[in-house]
Amino acid sequence: MRADLVRWRLSGQPVARISVSDARGSTPREAGTFMLVTPTEQSGTIGGGDLEWNAIHQARRLLDAGGKRLVQRISLGGNSGQCCGGEVRLTLDVPDCAGLDGIMAQLEHLRRTQPLLLLFGAGHVGRALAHVLAPLPLRLAWCDSRPHEFGLSIPAGVEVHDDGAWEPLVAHAPPGSGALVLTQSHALDSLIVASLLERGDFRYVGLIGSHTKRRRFEAGFRQIGLPEDRIAAMVCPIGDHGVRDKRPAVIAALVAAEIVTRFLHPMQAGGHANGDDTSP
């Protein structure tokens, strides 16, 4: 959304904001959610369905009419076109330059406060993972010593480290960060994972490989004196949902689901990732 807003401002596009200013009961998105709309484009979502479709049209009418603000309370049932059962209050407004500056600052703050995930390895699976993980609510730092392996298209917002300097990334990552390790070298994998486990404060440490690779790494970690509880915290294989499909895109999808449940929402891993049923 931030990149879209920058582009729109540079081109002089008028921008409207649609905010969920209140949400009660079962609703598609929570209070505080917002999206941005121009006469021809949109970025973000307030949950889709008729609720969003109608709000976008109203926001564009507001832009056409030179309006400033519109507030609506909508029950998501009956004739609303949705059957969530809850109620939302939508605020539509057209921010001035100062307001757009505030949105930019808000988006930057959200980006900086998102959890950090380190991705080591830019091979086939690493590239697939980068594209799948980039849209998730996290900061993704991608590291490999082979610049040509990152490909021609780096996903927006991904921080690339093509010098292979993994040590400072591990050392300076804040507590609660996560890591995925899938380099071209088992020896390098071992060094990186050992360093991550030695810290002991990463929320998620994932290593690509088989159960055989896990046992071999566990034995090596015991030899260097890593405690059993830290060794047990290593996730290997990653994305192990019982699906036997080794295509990079499939592996990336399975691992992304694991990142959501075990890294972004670890307390909810035993149930639904979204907690209550908030589907439209």
C-alpha cells in the first residue's frame, strides 16, 4: 500500500481512504483497517464482498464530487449482500497533503514494527518463498552470497543481502524474530542454524530437509553442547503437512502456512489462524 501511495502522490492522483472505524460481532475485518482508492485503482482491503464493492464506488463518488467525509453504519445481514451477522461503521474521507503524510507515517510505522523473518538461500525454493512471504505482515530479509540467484524480479518490500553476510543478520535480529534456512550448502545450513539456536530467543527457526537431515544436524548440535530444548525448537522438515510434493511453489505455499501459524500467530496454532470466525 505504501508503494502505491507514493506512486499516486508523484502522479498527482486524488486519493480517498475507506476506514473501518468500528466493528461489532462477526465482520470481515477489524476496526482500524483501511484501504485507499483513486478514480481507477485501489490498494488494501476492508474485507471484500458487497461491503467493499459499494464502499469503493462511494469513495470514487466522493472524489468526483469534491467531498471530504462520509460516515456509514452497515449491518452485515439481511439486504446488505453479506451474512456475517456483525455491524461495521465505515468512514470515507479525502485526506489533504498533511493527512496523506500521516498515512505514510502510519504505514512506515507498521512496516517497522512487523516481526522480522530472515530467509537464507536464493535457490528455487528460496525464490518461491520470497514471493509467497513478501505480502504477509512481516519484514523479510533475504540473504545469499550469489547475486544472480535472486532472479530478475525481487518482491516489493523485501530487503536483499546479496553479499552472503549472514552473521550480522543473526546477531542484530531483535528477539522474537524468525528464520528459514535453505542454502545450497548443508555445512552452511548447520552454521546458520547453530547460531540461531545458540541465541535462544528466535520465535521460529526452520530448516529445509528430511528427517534424516534433522537427525544428522541434531547429533552435530549435541557435539557442540547445544541444550536439548534449543535443538528441539528447530523445525525440520519445514511445511510438513503430510503433502508429498517437492515442487518449489508447493513447498513455498506449505511453508507460508506454517509461518502464519507458528510464527505470526503461535498462540493460535492449535486452532484457526484468525481466531473467531470473521469470514464474510
